[in-house]
Amino acid sequence: MLKILHRLINTTGKNKTRIRVSYITAFIKGIMMKVPLMLCFICISLFMQGQMDKEKCITFGILVFLSVILEAVFEHISNVLQSATGYMVFSDTRLRLGDHLRKLPMGYFTEGNIGKISSVLSTDMVFIEENCMGVLSELVTFIISQGLMTVMMFVMDIRLGLLSLFVVGVFILVGNLMLKTTIKHSIIKQEGSESLTEEVLDFAEGIGIIKSYNMLGEKSKSLSDEFEKSCRESIGFEVAYGPWARALYLTFGLGTAAVLALSAYLYNSGAISDVYMVGMALFLFDMFVSIKSYYGQMARLTVTNASLDRIEEVFAAEELPDEGKAELEDAGTGVSEIEYDDVTFGYTDKDVLKNISFKVNTGEMTALVGPSGGGKSTIASLLARFWDVKSGRILVSGKDIREVSLGSLMDRVSMVFQRVYLFQDTVYNNIAISRPDATKEEVYEAARKARCYDFIMQLPDGFDTVIGEGGASLSGGEKQRISIARCILKDSPIVILDEATASVDADNERAIQEAISELCKNKTLLVIAHRLKTIKDADQILVVSDGEIIERGDHASLMGKGGTYAHMVSLQQG
């Protein structure tokens, strides 16, 4: 248990000083808790010896009152130090986690880890900051109080002291056995929480598809099964913990009875006086309360231990190599804006891109075409450094993107993909997020160029309308135009465009094409093309299949070759 406490304290980082100060206040509080009992014992002794008078009664009353006040004061200080520390620690931890997630490859988020991240943020961290940071000083108080009670037994009689020490040893033995059991079930319980979170997210995100295909029964059963599994695991935790909790109470009862029996024997044999026997009656039922309470926190701390494991597991995910410090500038004379130099990449051990090489000059348009799954989106994602290449290099303005700061790279790149995500915020903020220092007129002008100003002004509160999470309250075409407005406002020299009109109606397609035309003026373009008629004027067309560039050239030259590209064009025209 002390290992768990030590581990919990280590999470406090720069706030350790507050915890250490709280130990001092907890130490004083632990003494103050027992002072009234000791004063009462002295007071009774004086009464029995006929030495009590009015002045002493008043003095003892004042001392008891002061000890209670001091206990309350130091408990308040401990609570302030520790409770506030919990929130400060996990505020910093969440910020560190956000920074850590920013540096992870995109593959981490597509490998089923969203539920883990959500569970860590919404369950594990919340549990620790609300339930555990505030008990650290309490545990110190329990230890101090139990120590004082055991010392008192030795003062009364060494045999009482030894018996008390033996009972404390039994508590420690039972507590450590309970610890091993509850740790195992705590891990299962927290992993079940993660699985449940994943299932809830999956159900919520796919509710439209689930309803449209009348799969509510099937998918609801899957979700219900997860709830039932979570319930079973929680009950299993309590069932495993219950016998040990009863063992603690049994140890408490038998230990107290044993001390009482030994006290009575010693009193009858004349080994202890009347005064000490009265003292025993006074102390008896508080004798082992502290150590029972100490191990009563076991369930909470073992869940904490499992939560810390899961938090550390997320932090242990391997980040992309450290970003460089260089800043990107405009490409110089004779330097390509974008260059892929013999790039090979794989999400796992299998390579999905093999020896990709091409250049895109400033202001030119390069289109990536080819069958689905060929590697087009992966090529584009590598430019934004969603992953790092396995071998080769990608250069922007003549610099390897691994040697420049991520902020500098992102300042030069804008991305428009088919799948648009908007935040649950105002329309204005969803556009301005790309350049927070933009003026209101600049935001409005970006919306006009993106052909979304008119429909925004028809919303209930115009630009101040709060849209649903993910843009759920807008149509696909409307979301797409807002995302283009973002990119227009950002005004980056490089635009990655996953043809945004591939899945919208004719009216939206016209508006989006006009918006894209505004976005692409004087930009260097890397376009993932689905409708080949839209890239006839591209300076360079790359046909990507099975992770390799199998053809390259402009539209006319590729049509003249009569190869894969010409066949694709023929199929689409047909």
C-alpha cells in the first residue's frame, strides 16, 4: 500500500511541496485527535485520586476545546492543500497529455485507442483527482493516531503494548493479502470501463447508419452486453473485496476483545491500577479504529493504482521523433515547393508506399489518381507529418520536414478533406480557428469567398449560431464550404485537397468548386482526385497503385500513352 501512496505522490510533480506540507498538518491533526482522550484520562485520574478542583476542570475544558479547534484548523489546511493539489496536478496532466497526443502519429488514433483516451480523461483522471488526492493526509493521520494508541498501551503495561502490536501486525497481514486481490480486480474493472466507453462512442457515432439499416436491436444488444459486462465486473470487484473487508472488521472486533480480556486479567491480578483500567475503558473502542480506517481506503487506492497504469500507458505511446527548430521560408530560385525523395512508408512492418519520388514547383498543381487503397491519401498525409517516413525524405522549400518545427510546417499547409469535422461552437469560431488574430471583416470575407456567407446569415443567429458537434446540424456541402473558408482565412501557400465534391449534390458541387477556385489562387496544390475531369489542367498527374507511382505526366501525355490513366478516364466518361 505504501508503494501505491509513493506512486501517487510522484504524480504530483511540481506540487509535491504542497503534499509534504500537508503531511506536517496531518501529523499535528493526528496528535490533536487523541489529545481529548488523553486529557480525559488525566482528568479522570485526578478525580479518582481526589486531586481535581474547579481551576483544573476549567483548564482541562479549555485544553479540550483548543485541541478540537486545532484539529479542525489543521484538517482544513490539509484539505485545502491536497484537494486543490489534485485539481492542479491533473490540470497540468491533461495539458501534458494534450501535448503528448499532438506528437503521436495518426496511426495511434486509428488503432482503437479513442476509447482508451476518452476513458483515461473522463474516468481515470477524474477518479484520482476527486477521490484520492484528498486522502493522502488522512492516511498519514491514521498512521500517527495508531502509533500514539500503541505507545499508550506500552505506557500502561508492556503486555498490553505487545498484544496491541500483534493485532496491528494481523491488520497489516490481512491488508496486504486484500491488496493483492483488489489490484487484480481493479485492473479488470478499469479495462472494462475503457471497453464500455469505446462501445458507447461507436454507438453514438454510428447512430445514423444503425437507424438507416434498422440495426438498433443488434447494436443495442452489443451496447447492452457491454453494460452488463461492466456491471458484472463491478460486482465482481465488490465480491472479491467483501471477504477481506469482513476480515478487517473481524480482526478489529477480536483484537478489541483480546485487549479488553487481557486488561481485565491484569486488573484482577493487580498488575494495573483502577485508574489504568478506567483509561482502558476510555481508549478501548478507539484502539484500532485508525488502522481499520487506513486499510478501509484499500479499494479506492487499488482502483487508483489501475488508473495510474492506464494513464502511464497512454503517455508511454511512442511519439514522433522530436521536431526540428528550423523555420520554413518561401522556396528559393530553383528549389521545389514540395519534394518527395525516395519515400518508403508502412503503418506496420508491411510497406504501403515504395520509393515515391516527385516534385511540385511553386504555384503548380499535382494530382494523385488511382484505385482506392493505392496510397494516395497516405502520400498527402505524410506531407502534413501525420506519420514519419520509414526511409527517404519529404522536403518543403528545400528543408526536410523532420528538421522544421511542426508549427512552421502547419503554417504553410492547409488541408481540405471529404470528411469535415466542425467543433461544437459558433460558426464564427469554427472559421476563425485557423487564424485567431483575424479581424471580423477578414472572417466574413473568407466566408464570402467560400460561398457560405449567405447560408450562414440565414441561420438563427448568423455567425453566432452554435452548431452541433462534428457539424451535425449542417448539411455535408455546408460543412465543406465552412472548412474551405477556414483554409482561405489561413492563406497557406500549400493546399492539400482531397476532392471535396466527390459526394455532394449538384448545387453544392458548383458552390464548392467556386470556393475551391478562390482557395487555390496562386497556391501550390497537391490534389487527391476522384473525378478525373477536374484535374485535366493539372501540371502533373501521378497515377498511384499498390503504393507505387506507375505513371506520371500531364493529361495529354498520359492519354497518349493509353495506359492506366487513359483507361480510368475512359471508364468515367463511359
